[in-house]
Amino acid sequence: MVANKTKVVLLLLVVVVIGVAYRFVSQNDERGKEDAEAGATSRAAPGGQARDAGQAVSPGNAASGVTLADLVKRYRCPGADMDCASNPNVASSEKEALWMVEHGYPTLDQIRDLDSKSTAEYEADYKRTGSKVSQTLWAFSLSTHDQVEKATAVLGQGLQQGNIFAYYVLSDIYMRQPDLANLTTSAGYMRGAYLAGDAKAGTIYAQKFGHLSPPEHANADKVAFEYFTKLGKGKNYPRP
């Protein structure tokens, strides 16, 4: 179990260049920023309700009452010793953090601490909240506890609902599970995340599958297009 979880973490935590910095503007400017982003936040936050940066929000898997500032902290780069510019589980802005929650991306801490809850608890979290992050963590837990068939079913449902990170998890499953191991299928799912709007998936694809031959890349593209159009319904959600 630990070995499987470690592989999941290592496949997802991508270290490429150095540092990502984030700082807030002055308080006077921040007030104007909150007003300007109110409309954007109302569209990005689950439920379509307007949310102010100073108000309590509960998007996706965030706990009820968490503020937008707290949410950004959860998705920020963990330190100067790890560059997160290409890491799919790190956000460098409020908009990106909200986008990640809306499309099922767990935080680095949630991935690292996957075994802090049982599969049943993750399932209960998802059924209670309906959040895509909870859905991702439930499927993660299923896949690391030899319930791969159920995990793929949950992730397939997630793709239909706009859970882009489900592509990442499916790619991982089809790379590391002995009974399902298929490099083309794994690559196809990663390409699917790119087609769905996550530009960072393109970098991950190049790093994990750059060694494939031209015919294998072509097959992966065909697989990706099929999954994107049939399961993802051809919907694209550009990452901020």
C-alpha cells in the first residue's frame, strides 16, 4: 500500500525549475481587486454563487468556512527547494486555486496524507459534499486498495462531470496496475487532460511519455481524442 501511494506521489509531484512566488498587493489595491474579481469568482466557485475574498467559501473539497486566502495557501508551492511552475497540484493565483478545486485537483498534502482516511471515509465525504476533489481522493484510495475496477468507474463518472484530474489518476492506474498496464492508454489519458484545458498536462506528458515513438504518440492522440469526446463530452476548461 505504501509503495503504491509513493508511486502515485512521485508521478504527480513534478520538480522542474526553481521557485514560485506569490504576494498580495497593498490593502487599498486589494479592495479594488476583490470587487473586480467578484464576478469571476461567482462563475468559478461551485454553485455559481458570488464569493468575496474576505468571505467564507466552501468550493469543492474545501472545508466549510474556509476563506479564499486559506484556499490559496493550501495550493501554494511548499517551499523554495521545490519549483512548482509545472506541478499540476500547485496554484499561483486565486483563480487557479478555484479552478483546481472545481476540476478535482487535490493538494500536495492531501496526496501525501492519502492514508489518513479510510476508503469508506473518502466515499462518505464525496457523497456528503459532491465535490470533485472528494471524488478524486475516493478513487485514489480505491485504486491503492485493490479496488481498481470501482476506481475507474468513479473516475469515468468524474470525467463526465468535468473532473479533469481524473485523467491524471486514470493515466497513473494504466501505468502502474499490472492487470491494466498499457502505455498507450496511460499516455492517452494524460493527453486527455491537456485537451480538457490543463496546459500543465502537456509538460507532464512530455516528461513521462516523451520517449514514445511517433506511431505510439499518434495512437495516444487517438485514444485521448476518444476519451475527451466520449467521456469528457468534448468540454474544455482552460486553466488560468
